[in-house]
Amino acid sequence: MDEVTKAYLAGIVDGEGTVTLSRHHKHETPAPLVSISNTDLKLLIWVRRKCGGIITSKKISKPHHTQSYVWRLRQDSALCFLNEIKKYLIVKKEQAELITKEYKKVTSRTGKYTAQLLCKKERLVKRIRALNHR
């Protein structure tokens, strides 16, 4: 990916995206997630072509709302993506830095956690969520 594309993607993530740690399944510990919500499906298809991930449609909650979509990238793919774009991020730079530097340190490769490691991971999740709180 060239530097202009990385910078453009960072701008989209800063403006329309989320950088967090989130569970995909109920019994998992939170893992990296980068998502972009938008009503322009063509934009999200372009992002998916450049970076992978999946696109889903959001449920329309009110009749006057426009159909919107979400692009998501999870786990190691999200970490790689954040490493590519983090130098261009402004709004979500701190979240990206924390996740890329700390996530692997607090994650068990086997999925089995000691109480101490699980506590460290929970603290990281709280720090990320505090940064994302408006």
C-alpha cells in the first residue's frame, strides 16, 4: 500500500471509524477491531479491496434513515492495518498506539489466561474504552 493510500485510509478511520478491543464471540476475550461505518457502499468496497475485511449492512431503525454499512477488520489483520496507518492517524492515534504496542503482551497464545494476565488485558480494554468515550 502506498503512503497516499495509507494516509487516506487513516483519514477515513479518524472521521468515520472505530479503533477498539471487542469480543467477536461471547466467550472470547476482546481482540483488536477496526471498523468504518458509512452510507457509501462504494467507499467501503474500495477499503475492502485495499485491506481485506468484511462489509455488513446495518439495520435501518427508522423509515427516514438511509441504508448504512460497516466494514470490519479483526484480530491480527486489524493489528497489521493499524501498524500501516497509525503514523497518519490524528483522532484515533492513541488507541492505535496502545493496541499495537500492548495487545500482544496481554494476550495468551493458547487462549488460557492466568488471573494476572487476564487482569492486565482487562486494564488495557478499559484504557481503550476510556479513550473512545465521548
